[in-house]
Amino acid sequence: MGRNKYAIYEDIEEQLKFIISSRVRTKMLISLTEGAKTSGIIREELGQGASTIIHAARDLEKERLLEEKEDGYHLTPVGNVIALKLIDTFKTMKVLNTHKDFWLSHDIEGIPKEFLERIGELEEAEVIKSTPSNVFKTFSYYFQLVRNAKKVIGVSPILHPRFPPIIEKLVNKGTDVKLVLTDEIFEIGKEKYYHLFQELINKKNFQVWVSERPIKVAFTVTEGFISLALFNLDGSYDPNTDLVSKSKGAINWGRELFEYYKSRARKVIQGT
């Protein structure tokens, strides 16, 4: 059992050390994912001398990660895959380290494993946090982002009192809105905002899915951003902190996470 647990690392330990122990070799692999490059171009990019680049290239060639052709250095198929995985690992570490307090102070159970493995896609994110002097900072920033959206998709296990009026305004001005709610929140919302719900559910640009399973993440995705909120470690929802990113990768990540939750929920139809 112990051997199996560490066998993968032990099998690739030497190659891993070979790659990451040299800044030049690592950067060359990453650079060449963009395509073939001459020694001169790589020297300029990395700010290294010719002998250093040639030496690193020869080392990578021995490992069959790189090959030299008439138009410059190329990654081998194996080298390309390894370089892409390195980039993914570096992106993941940057996302986690840039906002370490956010990730350490929140429960990430609501993010499925396959999406945690792609957490590096949440690049260029910023944490928006309300303060005692500005208790509405998070909500105000969220509203500024969402108010002009043409398409809004979201998942929510909570019912914020300011949320229904925003949805009403968006739908009435033609925004396409799709939501996944927990069964509990759907029933509470339908009872508390009965007339609004009946009005919205008959609109072609408003759709709702209900999940009977608990959801421990809340997020909104539009064509321009993703806003992600999590539960605190004590199980309470944190309404005062959002992780927001406007990068294409993050938006795509959010869209796919929405589809994940939507596929596990039932669609609400007129007359429900």
C-alpha cells in the first residue's frame, strides 16, 4: 500500500528534478509551447547567453523533450505535454497563493474534484471583500458587473433579499437568465416572492432548475465575468467575500461548472 502510494513520484522523480532544478530548462519548455523558436529568440526572451541556451537545449534533447530542426527548436510530443502540464501546475499554484487566505478560510466542498483540478483557470482573479466601513462593497461591485449583462447563469444555495429585484430587472430588459437553486431555496423563494415568480417563469428568457442535493457554492457567470462565493469553514455562508475574474478561462470554467449542477437538477416548467 505504501509503495503504491508513492510509486508514481518515485518513477518520475529524477526527470522532475531534471526539469524544475533548472530555471532555463523550465522556461525553454514553456516558451516552446508557443511553437518553434530559434536560439536567438529564446536567448532574447530568457535573457541568457548563447552557451547557456545551447547547453540547456542539449540536455533537453537527451531527455527527448526537445529537438532541433532547420527552423529552430521544437518540443517533442512528450515535451509538449509535459510543458503544458507544468504551465497548468504553475497557474494553479499562482491562483491559490495569490488569494491564499480566501482558499484557506472557506469550504471548497462545493467545487467538484474535476473542477478543482482546473482551478488554475481562475487566473487574473481578485477578491472583493466588504468592510465595516463599506458593508455593501461586495454586493455593489457585483451589481455593477451584472446589470448590463446579456446572459446570466448562476447557482445559488442562498436567497439574498436583493437578488430577486435584480433578476426581475434583468429579465424584463431582455437578459437571458438561467438559475440552478436548491430545493429549499426554490420553495422559500416561490412562497416569499410568489407573484414575481409567476411572472418570471412565463418569460422565455428565464429558466430555473432545482437541485434536491445540497449545494455548497454560489456563483454567477456572464459573458464578461465570474463571481464565486463559498461557505465558511463553520458551515455558514459568506456573503461578504467574492472571488471575481474576467478572464476567458475563468468564465469558461464557470460555464462548465454551471452545466455540471444543471445536469443534476430538474427543470421547473410553467405551472409548477
